[in-house]
Amino acid sequence: MEKRTTLKDIAHDTGLSVSAVSLALRNPKALPESTVKRVKDAANRLSYSPDPAMSALAAHRSRLRVHRDFSVIALVANWSDKNEWIQRESAKKLLEGAESRARALGYSLQYFWSRDHGTSPHRFADILINRGIRGIILAPFENPMERFDLPWEQFSIVSIERPFHYTSFNHVVPNYYADMLLAWEKLWDYGYRRIGLVLDADLANRVAHQWEAAHNFEQLSRGRKESFVPTLILGPKSGEKDFANWLKENKPEVVVSRSWTNYQIMESLGYKVPGEIGYVSLNIIDDDPGVSGIYQQRDIMGEVAVDVLNSLLLISHRGPIKASIGSQVDGLWRDGKTIRTNFKSKYPRC
């Protein structure tokens, strides 16, 4: 067997130290471009490839070092109110999953409100750096279009959801498209045919209109012309009357929605749920207790966010990444009190 080329061989060929060669191959930004090129050229010429066993040992040592030096992960929210996001049930689930995974990997997780005491973004970053914090999990933005300009090059970052201005971070999101397909599959199996979708405009924008896209696809592929229901998007000036008129005009057999009020409005208007009309939530965690619909696995999202952040810390990656890389977590269906599992539609299966 041929002798494996080592870092020492490359160091001898280039006239550099072994540590300089290692640094050039692991973190090229730390050295001049000319030095990095000389090392990489030599590595290619000598057919160098890392030893898997040594790489595993180095990763293990790095993991121990990372946990000792930067053992705290910051979960950062930039909302206008300190407790607006963290008090939501979905946020509590995410925090629960992230804390559990962080402990398993040897980290502790701390929640930070970036605007505490009127702190500026750069002052907030100084606070994190002075505490030895280099890993940040960004909570969903209150408005995905807003800006939150920290010195990102100082941190390893993973975002929950995908802020509009910061798409070059690793991100973890619910699989909105697949969740809507799952809702349709269940409703179709239960006998519903005239399925209507109602969304607030800001939520539709936040999820990049993926719920609407999946809903439209299902209507076109499964439905008939007589069972088609136009989607209702409620803007800032829309009110209960718009929803009531839509229900009266279109007579859906079931309403699929993502809102904190639509279910209550349906009942206040005198609709019997689920006897007369069904209701499905696209996020039952933050909806009325007992509603039927999609359970977004926010605890799993928290776990995935910590795993991704841990991988960035191990390789000392700071700041944006070269390509937008995301992890999607599929939701689960939960039967509840707001639909019937044996509905008899007057519209036949196509």
C-alpha cells in the first residue's frame, strides 16, 4: 500500500509549519490568499486526502474545546415587546426542544430580548461577545421584512423561519407546502370536497404563499368546477364582515385557516362546528384548544436548529453562508373536535 500523504509532507514541500498547513486547509480566511494557494496546490500535487480516523479525533477534540470556550447558545428575539413571542405555545415548544438538545450536546441555552433597556443592535452584540457567546439562534421575526443588523461575522447563526433580508443563514422552517397537502389528504379521506382557505395577508407573505400554492394545486388536481372555493386573503383593512360574506357566498364544507380568531367568528355567526361546517387549523399549537389540523413540530425544529448551529461552531464558521441552506420539518395531523371523520358531501369524488 502506498504511504498516505500527511500534513507534515505538505509542510516540508511548502516550507511552512504543520500548523500553518492545517490552518490553510481548515480555515483559509485566516491566512493570505497566496499562502492558501501554495498549500492547496501542494496538497493536490501530492494527492493529499484527510485521514478519516484523525478527522474524527480532531472533531472530538474540537467539540470539547467548543463546549468549554463557548458553552452558551443564545436564542434571540427582536420583537417590539419582550414577551410577545416567547409566551406563545409554539415558542415554548421550540424552546423546549432546543434546550433539551443543547443539554445533550453539552451547551446551555439562554433566551435574550435584543431590545432590553433600549439596547442598540451593536451594543447587544457586544454584550453577547463579552459573555463568550458565539452561537445564535434567531427567533422568527415579528415582521419578516424588518432589519436587525448585528455584526453577523462575529457569530455562528441559525434562523427559525427565513427573514427576508437575511436569506444567507442556515434556517429551519415548517414544511408549509407538505402540511397543506396533508390537510387536504385527510379532509378528502373524511369525505369533504368543498374546501375553502382563509389566510391573513401577513401570514401568507411570511410563508412565501406556500399554503396557497399547495391548496391551489389540490383544488385543480382533485376538485370539480362546482366544488371550487376562491381563497380569501384578509388584509389590514379586512374585518369580520368580509369573512362572514365569504362564508355566505361560497358555502364551504370546511374552512382551512391559520388565525387566532376565525374559529370563534364562525361560532359567533351561528355556524355549528363541526355539524354544519368544519374547521381546520394549519397550526393547532397557537389556535383554540381541541381544534383539528396540523401540529407543527416546533420542538423538533428547536432540536434541528441546535444541531445545525453545533456543526457551524465545530468548524468555526462565522457570518453568512455561500448558499441558502434550509431544513424543513413536516407537521403531523391531529384529529380534533372541529371536523367530522365521516362527512357526506353532495359533491362526488372526481
